[in-house]
Amino acid sequence: DINGKGAVVGQYQVTSQNYSHGFIRAADGTITTYDPPGATQTSLRGINADGDICGMYVDSSFNEHGFVLAADGTFTAFDPPNSFDPVANSINSRGSIVGTNGGAHGYVRKPDGKISVIDAPGADRTSTWSINQHGVIAGTFSDDIDGTVHGYVRTK
């Protein structure tokens, strides 16, 4: 992901290791590796204009968790309800995060930590990919009839 200031987040893997690291590339080209405490794999997925970052990491017990890394360095891990391999995909300017829980359910996490599950009507699987500053969410879902994948937009 890239924000309006030119900061980029992502992940990389060292070929001699079966381990991914998160990275932050500042607008000036400086690259910083970031892994949450105790992480065995990391993926940074979203960054907002303030420099708050969201992503996922795998702990030493091979459990995945979503997280937010505030611009001031504060790290907060979170797990959506009935969590299974959650990924935090996008963070908006207000600090709301959207993601996918095990590829089956979407979710939105508000800045106060409250998490709500998002399932498109008639969906077998729902993913949330992006959220803008107005709280509008874009994602995909597959229907439970034949598995066809559709895009959706969910307004606030």
C-alpha cells in the first residue's frame, strides 16, 4: 500500500528462510524492516496519511493475528470474533481497519477496538479490501449458489 505522503508498506521474504518480514519505505527511500514482537511471519498491508499501519503476523504457535502499528510506535494486536487466520488489509484516516477473517468473513475494526463482522447477503465467503475516510468499504464475495465472485461496495 502507499499513502499520500509516498510511504509504502509491504512484505519481503529472504529466499534462504521460510519467513516473511514487513517493511516500511519512507518517502525519502529509507527502508525499515518491521516485525511485531514474537512474530515468525509479518505482512504490512495498509498505511494511512498519518503513518498508522495495519497488517497481520504469525506467532510462534502458528496463529495469525491482525494488528495496528500507530505512527507513534504503539503496537496493538487484535483478533476478530471466531478468529481464524485474520488479515488486516486497509486502514483509513480515522483509524478504522478492514480485513478478512480466514477468507470467510470480512470485518471492520473501529479505532476504539470494537470489531464487527461483515457478510454480504447470500454470500458463502466475504472479503473486505479497502476503506476510505468516509467509512465506505470495498470488497468481494462469492455466492453460495455456484461460487461466482462479485465485487461490492458497502456504505457507512
